[in-house]
Amino acid sequence: MKTFTQTLIKTLLLATIAVSASASAMQKIAVVDVQAVLQSLPQTQAIVASINNEFKAQFEEVQNLQKDGEFNVEKLRRDGATMSEAQKKELETKIMDIRAQLQQKATPLQQEVQRRQNEEQTKLLGLIKQAIDAISAAEDYDLVLNAGAATFVKPEFNISQKVIDRVSQAN
């Protein structure tokens, strides 16, 4: 009885393996590198240019503050030995004020730029998802994985370029 049970279990296990192997052989699988697609899209470069243009004045203001701060630090380092204590103190106070202004302007600017980038990236990811869905339906894929989830993939199973082409045309 014990031998019969073991034989039955082994037979069922082999049958299960055979069925799952044949079922997976029938599935059509593809991969897509979403990050590479996102970076390759012409819309991504357009978004970067748009955001840089949108915040151009603030970027210039922060850069000017940085230059002023660097100039004053260099001036203090270079001429500090020949300055009076009052002049040094005044220049140090000016440097500290510039640093405070930089902190006050740069951090919120950085956060706002990051927020805008995330908004635009979310829109592009939606377009990428739509393209993947459309390609999957058209080419009858059962499963599409992110390329990072696969250790090795034959190039013919990578649909990243098809996704790039489709999203690029969606201007």
C-alpha cells in the first residue's frame, strides 16, 4: 500500500510537471525595458526642455546667488589677511545671507521641478502602458514582463523598440 501511494504521488507529480511544461511552452511571452523606453522617447527630451524653460528665471536667480556666494568666499579667502575685522565681519555676514537666500530659494525650486517631472513622467508612463497593451493584443502576447525581471531574454522577445516607435508616433 505504501509503495502504491508513493508510485501514485510520483506519477501525479510527473504529470503535473509535464502539463505545466507544455502549458508554459504554449504561452507567448515578451519583455519591455520601461526605463530605457522612457529615456529614449522624444517626448522625454521635450518635457525636460519645457520644464527648464518654465523654471528658467528661478534657475538663473539661484545660479546668480551661487556665483555671488562663491565670489565673496573667494574674496574673503584671498583678501582676508589684508581686511580689517569690520570688513571681514561684513563679508562673512554677506556670505551667510547669500547662503540663507540660496537655501530659501533652491530647496522649494528643486521640489517644484521634481513635482513637475513626476507629473509629466506619469503621463508618459500611461502612454507606455497603452502602447504595451496595444502591442500585446495585436501580437497575441500572454505575458509581458519588465526587462529587469528577466535574467536573460532573446532579442526577438524584447518589444521595447516597438513600444518606443508606437509612443513616439503618439505625439
